[in-house]
Amino acid sequence: MSEILSAISQSLADLLAPGLAAFGPEGRSDVAALAVALLGLVLLAGLIVLRRTRRRAAARAAEAERERILAVREAESRAADTRAREAMAAELAEMKGRLGAMAEMAAARQSELAETLQQRLDHAETRLGNGLDTVSERLGRSLDAVTERLGANLAETGRALGTSLADANQRTADSLSRLYERLALIDEAGASIGRLTDQVVSLKDVLANKQMRGAFGQMRMEAIIEDGLPRGTYEFQATLSNGKRPDCLVRLPGTPAALVIDAKFPLEGFEALRKASDPAATAAASAAIREAIGRHIDDIAGKYLLPGETQDTALMFVPSEAVHGELNERFPDLVQKGHRARVVIVSPNMLMLAVQTMQAILKDVRMREQASLIQREVGHLMGDVQRLAERVHDLDRHFTLAARDVERITQASQKVLDRGRRIETVELEDEASATPAIEGRPARPGDGRDKGASEPSGTVEDAA
């Protein structure tokens, strides 16, 4: 029996040890008091069972003795047996009264212990619930604070990202706007050139004067250059290191050497060639054209092609598509001479094509500069996004740890509740098993009579 009580005590200690670890000092003292009460209840139940076992053993011994005594006393007189039976009946009635009183006292004590245990359990459950509410409230406040900080960081990052994107979009829109404006200027210049081409015939009188013709050629060249290139990339009537002044210098990016453009309009020879009516006049006009164009080529090559200061190729601008076409058709030797001298003869359309090529080069250089700026900004943006990703990862780790803590708290509270239910179940089982044993077992007539006859005083002492 002592081994059974020791095993019950050890099981109760093992059952309550994890629960004590989950409470604070105050909670541990309450649970320890509850454990002591449970242990006392278990010991009381063990004592009751032990006494009952002893009484049963004594009853069996008394029964054997009674059988022997009955066998001996059967020979005695019936009168003595009758008196003994009456005395035993009285003692049996008295024993039944005492047993009833003992049963009532045991029931009252068990109800008091059950009520005390239930109150302790309710108190422990209330404190546990309050503790869980406090932990949940603190965890909620922590999560709200973390969420608020995350929202503020995300909002700040979103504002910075939006500002960067807005600036980039604004710069792109400005560049496209300037590009559209220049395209509009180019279209307008093309329309103007078309109108000027239609009015070439009406310019005969103007072109008859050599000085006016030169001014007209220079004006057309300047109009094409100004319409196609941004300011600062060209210069009219600039002075070279040798003191010569070409009509135009175009500054190309990436090199200090400028491109020379000089306007020439040898119209007399071509007019004479157009009016020639015989081979001699044609030959004379052709010779005059060769002499004038060759002189212009030599002048440009000799005056304006300076190593390191100008490009190794110059442009001779002829402001008439008809003159340029006649020159390429009838005088290919002059064109080849210009190529050998690094002088290219261009018409207005060809000059516009060259200007557009230079404009594309300038745009490409500017786009490369803008691309480096955009690349740098994108690098900053990627750094911000990387920092945002790291902060979101840290926040996700914090949320994961908080979720694990909440899950562990839930598991611990569930274990406490399960153990409380087990304790309650054990108490109810002990009460249910003890009550029928005391009150529900029917008393045999022989048991009460023999027990009262053999050891009435010992039974009363045990019950007390």
C-alpha cells in the first residue's frame, strides 16, 4: 500500500512539475499549495482504503472466530444465546449509528476538500487567463508598433521612389519635348527649303550679282546649320590660327578638330554652259567651270585644312541642287579632284543630310551622358530597393518568431488546461470510488454481529 501511495505521489509531482515551470513565483506558490492539498487528499484516500482493508481482514478473522465460537456455543443453552443475540443486536445498532456518523463526516470532509480544490483550480485558471491576456495584449501592442514602423518605412520609401520616378519621367518628358520641338523645326526647315526650291527661278536677278549670290549661298548654309544643330556646336566666320575665316566651323564631340564648311556659288560658268549654242562655246564654258571649281577646291584645301585644328575633310557648299546635279553629271573629274583633296562638294539636301548625321552624333553623345545619369539613379534606386527587401526580411523574421512564441504559449496553456482536467478527473474518480465503498456496500447480518462481538472498540478508534 505504501508503494502505491509513493507511486501516486511521484506521478502527481511529475504531472505538476512542467506546470510549475510555466508560472511565475506567485503562480508557483499557488500551484504548490494546490499540489499539497491534492497530495493530502490522496493520502487521506489511501488511509481510508488502508483502514478499510484492515477492517476487511479483521472481519474475515472475526468471521472465522465466530464460526468457531458458534460451533462451541451451539452446545450451550438457548437462553444464553438469546441474550447474546439481543446484546449483539444492540451493539450492531450502535455500530450502524457510528458508521453512519463516520460516513457523514467523511462525505463532509471530501466535499470541503473538493470545494477547496475547485476554488484553487478556478483561481489558478483565472490567473492563467489574466496572464495570457496580458501577454496577448503586449504582443498585440508590439505587433502594432512593428506594423506602424513598417508602414512608415514603406511610405517613406514609396515617396522617395515616387519622387525619383517623377523626376526621371519629368526629365524624359523634357527631352522628348525638346526632341519634338527640334523635329518640328526640321520639318519647318524642310518646308521652307521646298518653298525656296520652288522660287529658284525668281532668284535670277538676285543671283546675277556675284556678291549677292555669295551672300545668298552663305545665308542658305547658315539657315540649314541653325535649323539642324543646337547653339554652341557651330560658329560662323570664325578665325583660324592662320588668320583665315571659313564660313562655318562645326564643333564635333570627342575631338578638338572642327569641321569646315565653306559656301561657293560658281553660277557664271554654268549659265554660260546652259546658253552655249556651239561646241566652242560649250568647251569654253566647261573650261571656265573647271577653272573656278578647281580654284575653290584648292583654296579650301590650302586655307582651311589644318592638322589638329580642323578635320581632315571639308565641305564645299553649293546652294543649288541644279548646279550640284550638273556638276556631278558632266564634271565627275572635278568631284574626284575634290575627293582627292579631302573636299566634298555638297548641295543643300546633302548638307542637310550631313547636318542630320552630326545631329544624330550629338544626340547620341547626350543620350550617353543621360544614360550614365539614369544608370547612376537606377543604381541608387536598386540600393533603396535592396534595403527595403532586407527590412522586409527582418520584419518577416520578427513575425515568424512572434508567431512561434504565440504558438508555444498556446501549447503551454493547453497543457495546463489538460492537466487541470486530468486532476479534476482523478478527484472525481476517487470520490466516486470512495462513496459507494462506504455507503453503498450492503452489510451482512453476520458481519455486523460478529464485528461488534469481537472488536467493537478497535473499529470505533479506527473510525475516529
